[in-house]
Amino acid sequence: MYIRTRKELKFLLEERKKLEKTTNEKIGLWAKEKYGIKDFLAIKEKHMPFLKNKKKSYGFLARQIPSVCIEDVACFVGSKKIGLEPISMSFIQDNFSSANAEKLNRVKIPWSRMTGAGKLIIRYENISTKKIPEIESFVLSNIPTVSNKTLPEFHSELRRKVFGIEHQSLDISEFWADCLKEAGNKPEFVYETGSGKAKKIFLKDISKEMNHKNIRPPASWYYPLYFSCFLDGSMVLLETYENPNGEVYEAKKLFIQTMSIMKEIVGEYPLVLEIPPLLLEMRCVSREIVESKDWLKEINEKVSFNNFGEDGYLCQFFKEISEIILRYRN
């Protein structure tokens, strides 16, 4: 189900772009029949205006709060190396859970450095004004930080410092709000976020009209819509559900189910390029990268396809980029 090599990626992008119009017609019809959304493609174009540029294909990294951790930087560098324009997606209407290592490390940042002997040293910094237990179930956009900014704003500032104006990003929250609003076939339950905390509510129990900006649909409902965005060759999802620690079993199960659904609808799988698992070293933030103005030039000089060619394993390529970033100036 994953794209494994540059040769495969190039072939699939060329083939999908030839069939873009037909593919999107199938998606639009399916969204209308399945969800009761009259014009899903119009919603997609509204929230993803960059797709109007038909000459580019985008490498799409989806995390609730994009930042500048090793994974973010590696996907930025790696995407450009394989001919994709990097773009990150946030979902700041999601809620915080300390059981989710990725979300936890957006609050409790693991600053990293490598010793001369190659040992990884990590120092944690809690950037919230509240203790971790106090922000359980908080909507991510409602978590305060020591910089007097919200948690997403704090990381956006880091991204501006590291990537400058070159790196694009979008928040998907309003996209899902519009899909939910337009859908005739809504999910059984949603999450209400207007209070600043996520609360699960069943639609049958709601008597008044919903404010869709404060409502988040469950992943089981929106996942097929989400993966339909990676069928026409305009975007390639950078993702992995192969975690050796087994922390993503349910997500992987939903991923396999959704990929199969898309295959039935269009006859092809969504374009998903496997990247390394989101282990601790990938969630670390390098202070050397954050404080350097020349990191991109220096990293690019060390990144090469010499050991990979057209048939090299791209996941391994991204892993090697990550290791270069971890050791930057150490």
C-alpha cells in the first residue's frame, strides 16, 4: 500500500495526473452518495487553494501541531529532494492527551544533542504555563504557553524561524467543519470544543442548531474523505503506521480499511509514501537547527541519492536524512 521507491513515485504521479479529472469525478460522486455532500471538491478547493497550481505535487505531512522536530525537518528536506513541494497540515481543534507521545512532546519538548560518542542526550522543557495533568482533553488551540501564545502559535513561530516563508502549512479544522455542515449523512457522535475542552456528544441528544466551528467529527467518519485527497496525483501523504512499539494498532487498522475503501471507489490506492516511525528521536528538536541560519544549505550538502538510485527504499532515505539532522553540528 505504500510507495517504496523514487521510480514508483515518479510513475504513479505521472499516471494519476493523466486521470485527474476522471478520478475527481468519481470522488465527487462517492462523497455525494456516501456522505450526502453535494460538492466535496469545491470544499477541498476552498481550503486547499494551493492545488490550483497543477504543475506541482505536494509532500503532505499531517500532524496535529506541525513543528520543527527531526521528523518535520527531514520531511521538508526529503520532499524537496524527491521533487515534492513540502506542506504541513495541522488539526488544532483536536484535543490534548498525554497518552499520545506526539502531542505530549509538543508541550514537553525534547531538546536533543549528540555526544561525540554518538549518544543521544535529551533535555525536556515544559512550555505550557500549566502542568501536564491540568491540560488533559484541552483543545490544542486553547493550551497556553510561557511565551503568552497558544501552543499552535508557539510552534508556528518556531517554524517561521527555521523554515522562513518557504514552507507552506494549513489547518484542516475548518475543512472538517464545512464537510460536517454540508453532509446529509452525519456521524452518530461528534466532539464539541466550544468550552475549550473536547466533549463527546451524540447528535440525537442535540436539540439546538450546532455551531459547526466548535464541532469536530470523529476520525472514523472523516478518514475516507481525508484519504480521497491523495488519489489524483496532486498530493502524496508522508506517513507510517509501522510502529515497532505497537502504539498505532487502531490507527493502522483504520488506515488499511480506508485504503481498501478508496481502492474500491477509484480502482487505485491513495498515494502514501512510508516514512520512519515517529519514535522519540524523530520527535526531538535540535536547538542547533533552530538557532542556525545556514542549516538547510549545510544539510543539503550531506544528503545524497548515491546509495539509493531509482529503486532505493525511500523510507531508508528519509531515515538517513533524520540521522544527519540529529547529528547536525555535533
